[in-house]
Amino acid sequence: MTQQGTEDFEQQIRALDVSLFRHVDSQSTPADRASLLALQQATRETWDDYTYLEIGSHLGGSIQPHLRDPRCKRIFSIDRRPAEQPDEQGFDYAYPENSTRRMLQLLEAVAPNPGEKIVAFDSDARDVDPAKVEPRPQLCFIDGEHTTPAVQSDFDFCAKVSAAGGVIGFHDAQTVFEGLRLIQRSLRARGQSFTAVKLAGTVFAIELGEARVLQHPAIQRMARNAGSFFFFARARMLYRKHLKDLGHGVLRPIGRPIVRYFTH
């Protein structure tokens, strides 16, 4: 990256400029993207350099700002590349043309030769040899299969390979909230110190050990009330499951405004 490009990037990351996601489609809202940039900013300002790992890359949308970041020295992408996968609501979601090759091709619009920085594993995270994840990541992001067992398994892998004091972020917290609850319960039962923060949009983050990254001002500005969010998430989940059981037809007229209220 040129000096001018580095200066532009520094200004954009400090401003949480979501245009950093403009080159590759990302299944995220502007609020999600601002929260992810806040996690990136806090991580890069806590550590001199950092490694980023994500589970569930698809097209590489959430990789974009880390690929451009000169402080990010390595990116690990773990994705078993399914054509479709279930989520906790009982729906299956399609992921057409889901391949590492296509992801790297798309990311060439962000930086030349993305494969020089990205190490990709086309597998479930639990099947990846932890010894191959070096250097250890300071920031992980989980956006794979949105079921409770999968989220717990992905978290266990990230906790195993993370650097001391690593942060593990989650996307679509409104869908995987039960997994998040069980993860936190397990950490408390083991006596593991941690800090958990609900950020803007559907992003949730857990920092293992003493809080450093999640105390950053960028994170604190993005912090939201977790209790009310998960209350509405649970109600939304029950409603959507009920719709599925009824064949999606009944209750739809009142369902749309209710779902919009729960998710914004």
C-alpha cells in the first residue's frame, strides 16, 4: 500500500467509514459494519500488529478492511464452503458459488494478490489443526453456521487458537443468542474471566481475560443494551419459528412490522 493509501486508510478506520466494505458484497448492515470496524480499530490500537481469523467467509466481505490494513499481518479464513446451511430458526440459506477461489478473485478489487496474506481452510473449524494457526489471532469473527452447537464449537476453536487476551466477535447475535448464553455460562463455570459487549447492529463480542480491547472508546461508543436486545431476539425467534410451522402464510400481515421492530 502506498503512503497516500495508508494515510487514507488510517482516516477511514478512525472514522469507522463503512465504505471500506464497498468492493465485495457483505451480508451485513451499516450498523454491523461500523461495529466490525470499531473492533478492528480497538484491536489495532491495542496491539502493534495483529492477526485476524474468521469462520464463515463466503465472498470475503468482512475480510476487506483487514486485507487493506497494514497492521494486519495475517488473515485466516475457515469455511467448509457449503452450498446451503441451516440456522437456529429452522431455515436453510443458500450460498451459491461458495468457493475460496471465487473469494480470492473478488478480493483482488481490494488489494493485489490477496492469497499472499490470506490462509484459507475449506473445512469445519474443529477439523483444522490449531498448530497451523500461527501467528495466533488477536481478533476472531464467527459467522459460520448459525446453530447453537456450531456456534459453541466455533467459539471453542477460536478460544483455543487465540492469542492471550484475544477478542472473539459474532455476527447475527439475534439468531445465535442461545449459543452466546451457553458460552458465557460455560466460561463462568470454568472460572474464566471475560468481558462481553453487545455492539450496534447484530454484532456481539467476548474478550477473554482482562478487558483491554473492549474498553477502547470506539467500542464503548458502539455498546448497546444486551438485555433488551436478547429479549426481542428471543421473541423474534419464537415468532419466526411459529411462521415456519404455519407454512409462512398466517400472521404475515402483522409479522413484518414486528420483525422490523425486533431487528432495528
